Amino acid sequence: MSNTVPYYEDFSEIKKKIWSMLDDAVTNRSSPFRIPVFVCGDQSDFDGRIVVLRKSDQSNNIIQFHSDIRSDKISKLKKNNNAAFIFYDKEEKIQLRVKVNCIINHNNEITEQSWLKTAHVSRKCYLVNNGPGTEIYEPGSGLNDNIEKSGFTMEQSEEGYKNFTVIQCKIKNIEWLYLAAKGHRRARLDIENNKENWLVP
């Protein structure tokens, strides 16, 4: 890259920046990229929610997050595995719109590896009696009283594995937007077709 060209006008530097931010978000709890909006569904029933970025794999163009197999987003992804992420970092003035194909992993080698890395406290989510979004009669966590009040051991947490799911998201394309006082910049990185284009912001 020429010293006279800012990073946001160079495709290779933009890609480095994107993956650096995604990689950082996996371990940095304060990164805005750690909790993107994930949108899935179809024309008759689409929905969005915040997810936690759990893996960033540039070599395979994959990002991933965890879910409960009973979540309604699983049924949506089974019908249509096309989905999208929206990432935004106010300080960096960068927005990403990422289109992906999703693979649902349940009770396989990928979920086994991820489950081993899942912290004790994070496993609590998968111990609820019914799936996320199930109607209940009064406000509550969905956990049994003994877990709610007295906690649970690592051994007891293993019961949650049956509900644990890893959603691998194969990136198709990324729309990158940089907000600058001197003039915004926008680009599309078409991963599937190995194309790069500048866009009007």
C-alpha cells in the first residue's frame, strides 16, 4: 500500500482491518463487534437478535456463535440457511453487513470441541427446562429452583450439552462502510466470487 493512500481506500488493508476486529471480538468482551445483530428467517417470518461472536476463521471465511437447539432461530435456519450479521463499532466508525450460509452443528465433533471451551457460568443457559422463547406463567429464568438458588457443579452442567448448538456461518460477502468527516467510504467484498467493488456510501 502506498504511504499516500489511507487504509480505507485499499482493499487489502480493509480486509486486514475487518479480520483484525473480528478476531479481537472473540476474546475481547469490550469489543462492539463481539455482540453483532444476527438476522434470519424468510419473507413470511424473519427475525433479528444479538448473538455473541465465538470464533473468527479467516482461512475458511467462517464466523460462528452458540445457540440452544430448541431456539426458534434453529427452525428458521433449517428452512432457510441464508442469514446476515450487522456489526458496528462507533469508535472505529465502521459498519459491516455480512451475508452468510449457516451450518447447524449439534452433538458432533464441532460441538464437543466448543463445549469443552465453554465456561461453567455460560453453560447455565443450556440447563433451562424449556427452550428459549417458550411461554411461561410468570417472570423467571426457566431454571430449576435448585440450580437457581444453589448453583450447579461442572459435572451437573454436562446435562446442558444435549441442548448446545454451534452455528457456523460461511461468509458469502461483506459490505463495509467507513464513516469519515471528509467523506464516507463503502465497499463490497464478494468472497464467493472473489470480487471487490467500491460503492457509493
